[in-house]
Amino acid sequence: DARVVIVGAGIVGCSLADELTARGWSEVTVLEQGPLPAPGGSTSHAPGLVFQTSPSRTLTGFARYTVEKFSSLKVDGLPCFNPVGGLEIATSEERWADLHRKAGLAASWGVRGELIPPARCAELWPLLARDQILGGFHTPDDGLARALLACRAQLERATARGARFLDRHTVTAIEREGGRVTAVVTDRGTFPADAVVCAAGFWGPLIGAMAGVDVPLQPLAHQYATTAPLPELAGVNDPRTEASRPILRFQDRDLYYREHTDRIGIGSYAHRPLPVDPARLPAYDDAPVMPSSLPFTAEDFAPSWAESVGLLPALGASRVEKGFNGVFSFTPDGMPVIGESREVRGFWLAEAVWVTHSAGVARAVAEWMTDGRPGTDVHACDLYRFEEAQRSPAYIAERGRRNFIEVYDVIHPLQPVEQPRPLRVSPFHVRQRELGGYFLEAAGWERPHWYEANAALAGSVQPPPRDAWSARHWSPIAAAEARATRERVALYDMTPLGRLEVSGPGALDFLQRMTTNQLAKKPGTVTYTLLLDEAGGIRSDLTVARLSEHHFQVGTGGALDLDWLLRHAPDDVRVTDITPGTTCVGVWGPLARDLVQPLTPDDFAHEAFGYFTARRTFIGHVPVTAMRLSYVGELGWELYTTADLGLRLWDTLWEAGRRHGVIAAGRSAFNSLRLEKGYRAWGHDMTTEHDPYEAGLGFAVRMDKGDFIGRAALEGRGAGTVTRKLTCLTLDDPAAVAMGKEPVYADGVAAGYVTSASYGYTIGRTVAYAWLPAAIAVPGTAVHIEYFGEKVPATVAAEPLYDPRGERIRR
Ligand code: FAD
């Protein structure tokens, strides 16, 4: 049997031992430097609040499993989860509106919740200063995880199934051979291992370094304080369960609360970020309290105390009796980091995990280790989601600190990171700035969403006015850019989209095995195809251009595809990320040919340069790979060249385009145009939880082309067998908007959720894609989308909404 060594017996290590042994792993050893059962990591002092709802469907799913599992675990007759419920209160209009949005997220992800008036908040929490509160969001199934008890329960269960927990074993080295882990070295001996899981919490980067694997997280201290006993709480709570009132969040002031029998615990994110270097923390026996508990800095807490007295006036007669600065992990995007290292096989991470998500993460990692893939979509937690440019220690430290500050902020879905910026820019960034580009950020890239230079055009197009939320990071100029693309021609910066080069004698066979569509076509063809996992779930969608016999250029969503291909590539195939050294401009619109033809020696006529073909040619002085593709549903080309020539390419196109009224257009228009054409965005519209037929992408699957990953799982499936569908909706009111992730109601019942949405400027209403049961996903069916608590009528539509026969592209 394979030997697994887990490093760390916090909530993650214990949960993982339980999940692995439940799946039949019999040789599981957990090594822990501290003494069990409270070894001194973050779990040992975690107050255990579990708010399940998050904008991330993945995290919410993890949390739901934690609640379900811990509720079923008992120690000394007491469950490891106390379902006191959760209450988030709003003291500002902005937060109150955001709680409406949050209630929508909860409905989308299947968490029970209700918006309640101040009087009801005060009923649930009698100590609240009711006059300050505008309302609350009550989630009856949230509550308190009893983290150390849950550790014990899972430790005992795993031990009964044969796992060993060895405390006071400090891991000092990870041995490797031939690109695999072989053993874990401790101060008390060496443990042979076929797999090692780093569940060392914020010490993860140190363990990772022992294996030569970067663990992208930043440890930070976070303040937690407990009041003296309050007369108001005398006799209210049973000391065995400690709390009866909901866990409470006061996010307007970055604070949260729970009961500890007759005291109140207060957690604060309101202080300055306090980064911690785990290498400098004392060992367990040398620590004054425990290694992860640093001395309380009262001056940092003072403003939080004042705010707390304001919210809970009874605290005015009390004081902070004890407090500490507790350490835990922050990542560049606030998500956990899980998965197996590609360079060091058998070395797994289960890092940067809250108690809230611990059981869910442990289950996903155990499934991944057992079945080769997690049972749910975890791409947003994947170790390889970060691009090279996001992996520097400086980036991780800076983003970690920022995420601490923003942890309770109202975050708009388009809100870009503030720092470090700019990090990655296109070669023609200087022109984009001259044109007044409004830049947002993704994967480190500066991406213009519209250009102020097009403001003059905006007068001719009048999209409906918007509410303040949907108007953020939006401009009516996008409507003018969309229209110019449909009527004339526009330049789109496609540089931030990933590009891989796949080459070598085995390249075709390799890509055939990896993807669903037929790629054995003559050089010069481009094919839209899918990467599936073994279960037939969609890992990505790609455009594959066969540039010559053994040379392919692959357009991808990003870093995860590179990782997946590198993991599978045989020796005679080279996979290279050419994104950073190259650039791409999309020239799209009915006048695209008029613009490009005079600049190139090649024939760009429809008959000579067909749709979904590619060739090497020149645009003026610039050698390019031209591909006749269009994400916006208009005639045009993607023009690729090396980064050094990017500016020249842009300027050449711009100069030639003047007489055609060319404009630069941004992501905002792009997103609108793509949704009108029904082009899916992986990661938003579909993930590994969906198969191609459900996602409406069956046309990209060729079951008769030979074997490929996921083929066996698709056997017997088809458009006719699906029970749920990615569905096109239009909002009935031309002025209504949706942003994505809203719940969709059919006959008053939450039936699904929106994946992507944008105003469709050509069709004159908002387009939303949503996952819905197949029975509802019938054109003409009336549904409702909940936007900030309002039920907005929408109708299932036949797709695509614009140019369904594709006549505008093929001409
Ligand atoms: P840990 O519990 O830190 O476990 C890692 C273990 O690895 C440690 O026991 C450590 O001793 C061991 N280890 C490290 N290095 C080695 C080595 N070289 N050899 C052997 N063993 C090693 N989360 C919530 O969900 N809700 C909350 O309300 C909440 N409140 C919090 C309040 C505070 C003050 C703090 C600090 C954190 C809070 N968190 C909360 C976060 C949560 O506590 C952590 O995210 C979680 O406990 C991490 O669990 P873990 O198992 O990954 O790490």
C-alpha cells in the first residue's frame, strides 16, 4: 500500500487523515511538531466561526461540507459543530445593499438565509445597539466549529482505521529521488513516503522549501480578544457548548463576535497588516503561549474596542481580559492552495485553509489523491493557477497584506487589485494610455475595458442608465465600442490570453489524446477543442492552430492548461508558454478586411483565407501569424507577433485603419459581443463539473477520432441525455442588468445560477448565461433573476442571439 505522510496535525491534517483512511488508505502517518491534541498551530486557538456564504461557489461548497461533517462528529457526546446560525449586520447603506447581493449568492449556492430588519437582529442578539443597524442577513445553518474537538474526533476515527499520529516530531527535510518524494526526515527519525502532504498551515512555505516547492502564502497576525464576564450573559449559555446566539459579523468595521459562555470574543481585521516570518517563530517549548500566538498589541486593538462598545453598548462596562495576535495564512487571491507539485511528484499541498473550509478541502485533496481528480471544481484553489509573474516573494507578500486589509470589504466583481500595478503590460500599452484606456487587472495584466478616446462616439449610442453598483468599472462608451465593432472595425488587445507552443514529432498525437476535436487536419487549420478530465468534465477550451506538421499554437485560458499539458507531455513533445514574449491584436468588424488587405502581401479574401485557418505572413514590416478567428462574431483576424514588434504592429494597423474609422475597443465591449454570440468562458460558464453536452459544446467532440482523455466517460452521453444545461437568458426589461452569480428562480424556486452576464448592446438587453435544469432550459420559459433582492423577469432564449447562422464571420 502507498505510504502517505501528512505534515501537520491541525484541522487540515486531521481532516485529511480521516478522508484518506475512509477511502482505504491504510499507511497514513501524521507528523506533528507540537504536542497533541493541541499542537500550537492556528487551529489550536481558532474561535471556529463558520460563515458558509462566499462569492466563490467552490469555497461555499467546502464550507457546506464542513458543517455537514462536523455536525455528525461527536466527542464526549457533543457534536463538533454548534449550529447557532450566522448574523451579518449592516450599518451603512453600501453594506445593506451588499447583504442583498450576499443573500443572492447564498441562494445560488444553496445556503439558507434571510434578510431581516433591525428588530429581528436585536431579537437574535439582544446586546446590539439596534438604532445603528439598517438590517441583517441571517443564515440559520452557519455556526461554530469546535475545531480542536473536530481534530480529535477525526484523529480517533483515522487511528481506528490504522493511521498513526506522531506528535513531537519536527520535520526537517523531505527526501526526493528521480523527481519524486521518497521520505520525510524528522528530528526523531526518517519516514519513507510515496506521498507527502504539506498541511503545515502557515509553516507551509518552510516545508515546501525542503522539497523545493514554492508555497505562495503570507502569514499574518490577526487580533482576537475576549472580554471579562458580562452580567448580561450570566446563565445564558451552557458552558459545554459555550454559545447560543449567532456568530456575528460587523463587516463595516472589520470585526466579528462570538459568545464564550458569559464572555464575548472579538476578532479584528481592522488593524495594520502584521506580517510574520514563520522561520523566526519559537518552537513549541520555547513559546510563551504557543508558536502561533503572539503577544497582544493593545494599541492596535484600541479602535476596534471603541467600535465594539458602540455596537454592543454593554461592553462599555467591561474590558479586554485577554487577547493575542494569532497567526494564519493569506494568499495572493484569498483562496487555498492545493494540488500536487509537478516538479516533485508525490508532494501535495493542502495550504491556506480556514477551519470553515477544512473538511471540504480535505475531501477534495483525498479524492484527488485517490481518483486522480477532485470530485468538485477546485480550479480556483489549484497550486498552478498563478502565472509566473505572480509568484515572486514580493508579490505574494504584498498581495497577502492587501487581502488581509480587504477581507471584509465590499468587493465588486470587477474590482482590480491595487498593487502591484502595473505589472504586465502589452507592447502597445503606451498607445492604450494615450487613448485613455480604463484599465482593470487580471493575472497581473493591465487590460483596458474601454477607451476615453471613444467618448465622442458615445453620444450616438444610449445604453440605459445603470444603478451605482453595475455602473462601477463600466462606461456607456463600451456601447459605442461594441457598435463600432459591429458596424466598422476595432482593434482588441488579446495579449493577456494565454498562448502555448506545442511542437515535436509527437505533437499531433499528443494533442489528439489530450483534446476532444479532430486535429489531424492539414497545416494552416485552426480547431476549437476541449480539454477534458478522465470523468469527461471540461478542464478548458482551446483553439489549436496547426502551423506546420509538428508545430501547433494553442490559445488557452491560462496557467492551468500549461500545467495540465506539461504533466502529460511525452519526451518527444515540447510545450512552451510563449505568452510573455508575444502579443496579439484582434482586428474585428465588417471593415477588417479592408483595413488589413492593403498591408499584407497575402490574399485575405474569403476564398483564399478561410474561416478557422491560419498562416504566416506580414503586416507591413511585421512578421505575423494571422488566424481568421473571431470572439466577437464579426469578420476579422487575430494577428500574433513577438513582443518587440507589437507596438509597430499596432501603429501600422492604426494608421491604415484611420480612413475606415478604426477604434481601439476594450474588454467591456468584448464581453458583451461574445455573450451575444454565445461564446463560453471557461471557469465562469463551465468547469470540470460540466460535460461538453451540458455546456452546449458537443460540436467540439469527435467520438470517432480515436481515444482521448475523457472519451470513455462520454460514451452514451449526448445532447439528448443532459439533465441540466448552460442556458441563454435575456432580461425582459431592456434597462435591467445582471452581473453574474445571481440565483435564477423558476416558479418561485431557486433553480440555478447565472455564470456570465453582460448588456448586449446589439440586441438591446442584458444577456445572462445560467445553469438550469434541462426541463426549464426551453426557449420561451419565463424565469426570474434575483438582483440585489429584486426578482427581475427573464426569458430563456434560443442561442446564439446574434447572427445565428454565422454569416457575418464567413464572408
Ligand atoms: P495549523 O492549525 O497551523 O496546523 C499546522 C500544523 O503543522 C501545526 O500544528 C504545526 O505545529 C505543524 N507543523 C508546522 N511545521 C511543522 C514541522 N516542521 N514538522 C511537524 N509539524 C509541523 N478560521 C475560520 O474558519 N474561522 C474562524 O473564526 C477563524 N478565526 C481565526 C482566528 C485567529 C485569531 C486565527 C489566527 C485564525 C483564525 N482562523 C479562522 C483561521 C484558521 O485558524 C486557520 O486557517 C486554520 O486553523 C489552519 O489550519 P491548518 O491545519 O492548516 O494549520
